[in-house]
Amino acid sequence: MGSTTPMLPRVVLTPGLIVQLVGLAAVLGWAYWPTLLVFADKWINDPQYSHGLLVPLFSGYWVWRTYTTHSLEVRPWPLLGGLLLVVIVGLRVAAGSLLLYQLDAATLLLAMTGAVLAFGGLPVLKRTWPAIAFLIFMIPLPYELERNVGGPLKTAATVSSTFLLQTLGLPAIRDGNLILIDDVRLGVVDACSGLKMLVTFAAFSVGAVLLMPRSRFEKLMVLLGIIPIAVVTNVLRITATGIGYTLFSDQAVRDKLHDFFGYAMMLMGLMLLAVELWVLKRLVVEEPEPQLRFT
């Protein structure tokens, strides 16, 4: 049998098509510019949302990868795409009246879906929907979600960190969301709940699931491991910070340690993800392809 060549995409990036795509991107950027500015401020000034800068790059890479490796058949659905865009206008009006930036940002994903349907149709949407859906990770969490979900996570992190510090031989005592170690008072505030870290780690894990050539079982295990790994890394961060505070009394040094362990938290999460993938690779045995026998 001769070697097979990959199917070339049926969509050709002609100058006219490039102009249309750039124009569409410009229109969407202009329509959502105020919302994007609000979120960009979060991405730049809040380290826990810095992954938002990478999310659009990953989605763009996914689209380019799909374009170069798959056959894309264009079957425009302008009526359905246009109808979806009309619905989006109503949703944006509601989001503006209620000052719900997250809802307004979610309509951006719907607008992209409508544009893909209008210009490319369902076949193109089937190939590009992961890139569109992945953009949800660039949207900061609503305040109500941070409060209602972050509260229990903060309590769990305080209890677990206190237990780990005690196990390591430190006289740690929990007082609400405060950890007392002799004269050290380590407060587990909202930013230490681990919720934003969970979202960041979820973005990396979902990106890995989309790219890695693994079985469905392995991918499911990676997704199920998002919450445990995020919680464990947050507990390790708080514990390391508590130990550092007992070793150094200078507040400037403590602040640097706090920031250092905050950045190291993501590295630790990625290391645990790598270990999980390594273990799964050795647990899951691929079935060999059946061989044809000729008699």
C-alpha cells in the first residue's frame, strides 16, 4: 500500500476571505471593546487571572491546527447565524441593564458561534467549537460565585493546612479562617481560597485534554483530577507560607515568600498533572490493532 497524504482543507485563504475575516474580527472587537477592557484589567493586574492572556492564543492555535489538518467543508447557514446574532443583541441589552459583565462576555462566544454558522455552517462549527468554548476561561468569575463557592473552599483549605502544619510539628491552631502559630497570625483570605487557582488549572487541564492523543478514559481522569489537584496545591501553598512566616519575622521577606509561593503554586499543579499523565500512561494498556491473516 502506498503512503497516504493528509487531506487538504477545502477552505482557501484568499485575499478576499482574509479581508472578510479581519473585518468580522474588527466588528466584534469594536462591539465588545468596553467589556474586553474590563477583563484585560483583570488579566494584567490580578495574577490569579493572568491565564486570561493565554486563552485567546490557545483558541487561535486550535483554529489554525484544525485548518491545516482537517478537511473543512463550507455550508453557510446565514439565517440561523443571523437569528442567533439577533438574540445576542437582546442578551447584551439585559446584561448592560443589570451590569453583568460575565453575561456580556458570554454573548461574545455566542456571537462567534453565530458568525461561524453564518459564514461556514455546521461542518465548520463542529471543528471549531472547542476553540470557541475554551474562551470561557478568559472570563473572570462572578462575585457571587466567588463568595458562595470560595467560602467553603477557604474553610477546607484552612482546616487542611492547619492539620498539615500540626503533622509537621508546628503548634498550629485554627481560629475560623485564621491559623495561629505561636505569634504568627496567618489569615486565609478570599484570594487564598484556591477558587481562582482552580479555574486557572482547569484551563491548562482542558487544553491538555484537547491536544493530547490519549484515550477517553485518560482524558476523563484528567478532568476529574482538576479539583483534587487544585485543592492540594492550594493547601501546600498555605502550609509553605505558614512555615516561612515562622522562620522569618521581617514583613518584607514574608511578603516576598507569599508572592513566591503563589506563583510556585501553578508550577506545582502542572507537576502533579504531569505525574497523573505518567501514571495513566502506565495503567492504560492500548489494545493492539487486529492483524489480517491470509490463508
